Amino acid sequence: MTHTLEISDDLKKRLDSHREEGQSCEELVEELVSMYETEGAFLQEGYSE
């Protein structure tokens, strides 16, 4: 089953700025969710506990 999410134009621009060449927004979101599920939180570059 496919679901559609509506996002603001601002969020779309932010996602676009993080996508790799040829990567769709859907693929980026899948990658982010996978990272979150694996690590429990998003890591910030240069951040360590």
C-alpha cells in the first residue's frame, strides 16, 4: 500500500539540498528512516558524546 505525505515547500527545498545526484526525495527519506531505526537517533556530523 502506498501513502502520500504532503510536505511544505521549505521542507522540500531542505530535502533537495541533502539529496545525492540522481537520488529521489523518497530514497532520501527511506535512508533517513533506516538510519534512525538502526541507531535510534540522527547523528550530526562532527558530534560525539
